[in-house]
Amino acid sequence: MSRIAATLGAICTIVATLTAQQPSLRFEVASIKRNTSGRLSVDGPSLKGTTFTAINVPVQSLISNAYGVPSRDVMDGPRWVYSQLFDGGNERYDVIAKTAEGSSVEDQRAMLRTLLAERFGLRVHRETRELPVYILTKLNEARPLGPNLRTAVKDCLPRTACEGRIGGGRAKYAGAEWLNVVQTIATGLDGARLVDRTGLSGVFDFELNYTPLGLPVTADSGGDVFTAIRQQLGLKAEPGRAPFEVVVIDSVERPMPD
């Protein structure tokens, strides 16, 4: 029995050693430069073929892409990491790198994590925090949904919507999956965290007209976004708190120029 236990222990040690020795995925070549153009527009991060491109992006966006979380969930770093336009923020970088043929998006993310660790000295950990959110529920469980939210006439699956447009306080979609509806409402809330507790699913036709947050409400705007959600969709978005997993920056440094 002891011999079997010893053999199993040796196998586990070998497996652990091999796992520890597995090399991290790396870009074949990578260039990092500080972008001092002063422009606000960004390009990427994106992977096209074997080329990873991120032009005029804050380090926050690189971390967001590498770890697969929204930018707002990258927390506790120094101000220069983020995209603010004040008090030392808005430090931008250009990153252009090459991957091996056949690399997947997940491979690219792993390569970017390695690049951030080696060139930016990035160290992070994940943790769950109780954060402010909006909670989306039905306005009245006993009544039908609002006039601008209806079961779709048709769907175009696997596409997330048959057609749609959004912008300037106007959103109109046909054949949209329910997740698309929730994401559109979150956009109207300036991208705030939105927890869906409506119990709804399926495909919908919907329209939402509202005054964007921070702008004065006009007679023909459909009202502020909270009123519009209630009156037009038969839903309500109310403030609350909920647990979310975030990426916390332990340490990060400005990279040495190429």
C-alpha cells in the first residue's frame, strides 16, 4: 500500500513540475510606444489575423482586454492607468504585436497578460466586491409589459437582432434577444452595472426614447431615462448593490520605451 502511495506521490510531483515549467504564451514580437498625439479616438484593442493592435489606448483598456472584464471593473491602480482627461489621467499607448498562425482570441489574451506582466510589471488579483448597481425588474408583475416592448414578430437567430440602431437617446430594435434589450437599457444608464431580475427571456421588438443623462429634459424627448423605462417598457431600474468579480491592480509601472 505504501509503495502505491509513493508511486502516486511521485506522479503528482512530476505533473506539478511539468505544469510549472509550461511556458507562458507570448507574442512573437511586440512594440509599445507612448502616444502623445492628444487625440481622443482609439483603435482597438483588436486581433485581425495574426496582428494585435491597440492604438491610443489607456492601460486600463489593455488590462480589460487581457482579463476579459469591463474597463470599469479594473480597480485600484494609479491614476495614469485610467482614461480620465484630468489630474494625470489620459496616458495613452500604442501596442502592435504579432501572434503565431492559428492563435485564438483566448491565446491572444494570454499573450497580452504576459506582455503586461513583463513590460508593465503588472500584478493583479481577482476578488468579489459589493458594488452599486441598478436592478431591473418588471414595473408590475400582474400587468403586461409597456407599449414599446413586445414579443418579436420574427427572430434572426443566431444573430442577436434582425435590425436596430441606437444613439442620441433613441434605440429601436427588431427581433432582438433579451440580452440585447438589457444592454441597450444599460447604455441609457451611461453603461452602469445593470442586474436583470425581470425573469424575461426570448426575442423582442422594442423602442426606447429618452433624454440622455446630464441633459435637460424636453417635451419631445420621452422624458428622463428612468421615466422612459417605466412608461415605454413597463420596467423599472432602481439603485441597489450586488456582488461583482473585479480585477484589482496590485502593482504596475510605466513601460520602458522600445
